[in-house]
Amino acid sequence: MHFTDLVGVCHCGVVSQQESRRRGGELFADGGPDGLIARGFMRGGGVSAEGVRRWPVIGIANTWSELNPCNGGLRELAAHVKRGVVAAGGFPVEFPTISLAEAFVRPSSMYLRNLLAMDTEEMVLASPIDGVVLLGGCDKTLPAQLMGAASAGKPAIALGAGPRPVSTWDGRPMTVEQLWPLIDERRAGRLDDDGWARLESCLSCGVGTCNVMGTAVSMAVVAEVVGMALPGTALVPAGSERRVVAAELTGRRAVELARGGVAPSRVITGASLRNAFRVLCAVGGSTNVLIHLQAIAGRLGLHLDVEELRAISDSTPLLADVKPSGDGLLDELDGDGGVPALMGRLSELADLDTAAGDGRPWREVVVEGGSRRLGTVGEPVGAAGALALLSGSLAPDGAVLKRSAASSHLVRHRGRAVMFDGVADLNARIDDPELVVDESSVLVLRGAGPVGGPGMPEVGHLPIPRKLLERGVTDLVRVSDARMSGTASGTVVLHVAPEAAVGGPLALVRDGDWIELDVEESRIDLLVDPVELAGRVPWPGPVTVARGFERLYREHVMQADQGCDFDFLVVERG
Ligand code: FES
């Protein structure tokens, strides 16, 4: 409660309310009634008289939740962040926000990403804090926090949960991307009940994010590249003493940022976002991150041009031999020097004058690093173009394919469409023995985009029909307006925009239509005569929803190529 609210003198207009919301920790130094109330309530919570007078006040936005085991280590890390804040002279105050777990949230965690971003923004704005440490981890938490912090405009720095330990499956290292083929083995009848039960017990050994270059770790890497996390922290394992040290140092850095008034808009620039995409290509990272990068850019009035991104992808070889695009483990890449070594290997391609999270330009941060899992531009791990940005008559506003995870014999392919209208239809028919499908077919899912999903569920990695699995088929061309887990692989065209639910060409496709994918030419085309298409009745899309967050979401979410943010949260470019 604010004294000014009590006496009703703060209702003189919108401007004064905005200024009030942007107030920081000086509230606790206020000699009048507001300061007295603030200090008094805080002391009632167990803070000393000296403690409430420390400055700056650093919020710790924590997405720890028992409903999100990936973020299960964040409560402990928050204690070490506080240690760093206090050591640097600040006053730490931890607060919760909502948390989004990939494994549990339905219809998809993406559906609630913008809600978490709004939660973060509003709490940072409304609270008497001068800066904030963002504790995230599981896929959507970190991007949402970065979006919210970018909009709030107070100094901010992030720390991820870190990748969880690698477990063991039948005596072999088990990382999370192995789940998908094992599920296919089960569907094909080749994994018995005993194996299924053992899989449950070793799928996730310990707290922390998925232990390959999936969406969560890709986002942690991106946060580091754009200067919103301390250099060298993205790949540090969850539960390690190095992550504890990283937490303390992050707390100290938050105090420096708050004292300097360094807002995210001074750290994240067009150049740093382009660096982030370049590193994403160099590690064969998650396609989801492309959406998050556009969303973060939009919060700052920036924009990532698709032609520029395509040029970056085409000129950036795969440098990191890590799963799922390669064979290595994250701690091996960490041992090679992590992101500072990656930035060093990319020094001729990236802009090293951008800021790292400790305030230095990347030029002064890069290290040479090892070579166990890290190649060079001259001797890369894989070809350039790990993330292929497509367009064509089926996706006029774009689509994406993770080339580093695709089958080489399918990246140029023409096949007949096998249509599925939404996830329920897919689940009901994919294993139907009567389904007309063969190795050359193109599986097409519509109604799973931002509006249609809603929230673009990670179902773009459509299952291989059981009758093909039983014949040993492991990959097909798949096309959808959905997303795909960063841990999955296959020849999968994702994020088709505009999606079917808003009238994109996907809405006009019929069973048996020819579809052509040509990754070299960056194209995905529907080979149907335009005159015939014009006469077709489009798929009708989802039923309109009358209330609640779903209504807000469906009415305001933008398409994948624009970051799937709400249209009213984007800042005008420039
Ligand atoms: Fe949480 Fe992968 S499911 S990080």
C-alpha cells in the first residue's frame, strides 16, 4: 500500500501513475509516510533497519516451482544471488512469478509465454526495485523473462538453471533427445513393458534443463550472447559449484547494473541479436529460439530481417558437435570454453563490439578454447545453414527447417500431402492401418499455429505412421504451422506462416496435393494450380472463444515470423 494511494492524491492522471510504477528502491529512503510504510512492512518481514536502507534494491524474479522440475534448482540459486547482492552493498528481494514447464503445461507452454512476460514486466515495474535478476530455465521461462525485462526497462541480468546431469540407459549415457526414437520403438512394438518402466526412471536424473542443445540451453546461450547473462555461464551444469559461483557473481553484477542505470535497451541491440542467431546456427540450436529472438527484438523496437537471417545462416557453419545436431555432450562443449570460445571461433563473422554480460565488449571476453567438440570456421563440424529459413507458395511469410537435424535424402523432395486437421485428428488417425501413406508422402498438420493451437504446441515433429515404422522408415517430410521440441530431429518444416487458422495457404491443402521442399533453394511450395486453389473452400479453423485469456490470446497473438508476441506489447520500430 502507498500512502499516496490511501489519501487519494495520486489520481491526477496517467503520467503520474506510470512514473509511480517506475519508481525504484528510493521508496525505502523516503522520509515521508510512503517510505515509513515500506520500511515498516519490510522490517515486519524480518529485514533489519540497516537492511531496508541498503541500495540498490535488487529484485530476484524466480520461476522456481514444484510444477517445473527443470527449474527446481532455482530456489537454492536465489540464495546465492542474494549473497552476491549483499556483498556488493545491495538489498535483495526475491519474488515469484508464474512458471512454465514443457512437460505439464497445456495446450502448450508457448500459449502462456506472453503471460509470463507480462507478469515479469508488471512485477518489475510495480515493485520498488532498481534492477532485477531473472532466474529461468525451462524453455519458455527465460525468453519470457527477457521480453518482460526489456519492456520494463529496469536494469536486468539473467541466470539459467543449467543443464541437468546425464543419466544412464542400459549402460549408455542417456540424454533427453533419445526419448523420441524410444517412443517410436514402443509404438512399433519393439520396446517392452520392462524397458518402458526403466525409461521412466532414467529419463530425467536431477533438476536442471534438458541436457542437450534444446530450446532451454539454446536460450541460455542466446541470453549470454546478447549480454543479458554473465559470459561463460550458459553451459555450467545445474547443481555444480560453478553454477553457485555464477549465481553470486550475477547478484554482484546486478548491483553494478542498477548503480549504472543500464537498461536492457542499452545491452540488447540489433547487432547482438544477429550475433545470437549466428551462434544459434553454429550450435545447431532450437528452431523455437528464432521466434523468441523476434519477440525480444519487437519489445525494443528492433527487427530481425529474414533476408539478413538467411544470409547469417548460410554463412555460418556448424561449429559445435553437440546433441541433437551432433554427438557430444554439453559438458564437453563447456569444457571447450562454452560461449566465449564459440564467439572466439566466430570472430570473423560476429560483431565483437557488442556487450557481454560483464560489461566488456565481446572482443575482450573471447577465449581460444579447446577442440574436443568445437570446430573452426575453416574446419567446421558441419555445413553452413543449420537453420534453413524457407518461403514459397505454401508459406508466403516464412517457415523454418533445422537442416542439421534433417535427413539428407529428403531435403529436396516432392511428395503427396497426407492431411491432418489439428492434434486430435492427428492422434486419431496417424496409426490407422487404412491411412494412405508411404515413404514418399508429406505429412501435413494444420490448426496447430499460434491462433489455431492455440500457442503452437510442439507437435510439428509428427509421428511416423506405425505401419511405416514397422517397415523401418525413420523419417518423412513433415510440414505444419506448429513448433517442434528443440530436442527432436527429422525433416520437419515448422512455423508455416500465415498459419491455417488465419487463412494461410495451409488452409487450402487437400489430401493428395503435391508439395515440394527444396532446402537448397529455401523453398516450400504447394504445387496446385492457383485457379483451382481460388475455388477451394478453406479449412474453417478453430471456433471463436468468448472469454478469458484464450480470447485475449487468439485476438492479439501475432504470427511466428513476428515472434508470436501480443500486438499491443510490441514497440514501434526505431
Ligand atoms: Fe524443461 Fe526441457 S523440458 S528444459
